[in-house]
Amino acid sequence: EYAPRDVRLGLVEAADHRIGSPIDQILLFCYHYDPQSGTYSFAIFKTIRIAGVGTATADWPPVGPWVDTNQARRLLSEAAQTHALLLDGEQRPQRWISARDVEHHRDLSTAGISIEATVDQRATLNDALQEMLTSANGVAVVTDREGRYAGTVDLDTITAAIRQMRSAALDGDHAVTQRERA
């Protein structure tokens, strides 16, 4: 009997990635089919740490006690995103704040949506993906050891990191093949 995940990934892979969700596509970057066991195994996500992937800090504008509502409104209008990240006085992420929240609340500390998807810089890509799946906006907020804001990670960040790792691995395999031929 095959595990449902293995059947799903096998179908997506057999269809040359023309079917399946974006999550399936990302999982196929990370799972590898093992013909000996007949299963897909999680290879890369459990070892690569967020700190080695690079996080975005400009995508989601941070606002905090140092920013008044007019500045927050301006930051949101200039940003490519729909929300800003509310930080407390110690730079710890607290809430996602929208332009509507800024318009309707004088005290931003109670506005918006609580941040639930957070990962430490020492977390693995697997940890980040699990958190992103629970997030309303598909983003995990990355924090340092003291819980201070360090950036964000999303599916695009993880996909780019995996592509880069795969490319480096293929380049290494190509170099080994060339040496073997020589």
C-alpha cells in the first residue's frame, strides 16, 4: 500500500508538474523518490537552516512605537504588500497591520492580526514551510535568538533557495562527470 503523499507526488511528477498545487511543486523540489523503498523521502528541508537561505526585510515594512499613523500610512502606500509588520519597542514582531487598520485605529498595538507563524533563524526549511502553511498570508516571520525581527520567508524565498542548491549540486555532478571522462 502506498502513502497518499507518495501517490500525489508521483502523479504530479509523472504529469511533468502540469498538475498539483504550488505546495506540491515545492515539495517535489525537496522530496526525492527512492526506488529501493518505493517512497518519497524528505531530503533537503530537514537539514538546511533558515539562516543559510536569506530572508527578506524590505517586503513587509516594519512599523513600531517610533512610527506614527501618518508614517505607517505612507509606508504601506509605498510598499508592494498589503500589510506592515508591527514590532514592539524591542523589535519583536507582534501583528500584521493593514492600511484599513491604520485608518481606523489610533492604537496599532490592538489592531490587525496577531502574528502566529514565526521561526527562529536556526529553524529548518521544513519548520518554515510548516509555519507558512498555517499563516493567513503564506509568510513566516523570522526572528533572532532574542525574538527580534530578522526578516520574512515565503514560498518564493524557499523556491529560489532550493533552485540555487539544485543548480549547485548539478554543477558539482557535471564537474565530477567531466573529471571521470578525462
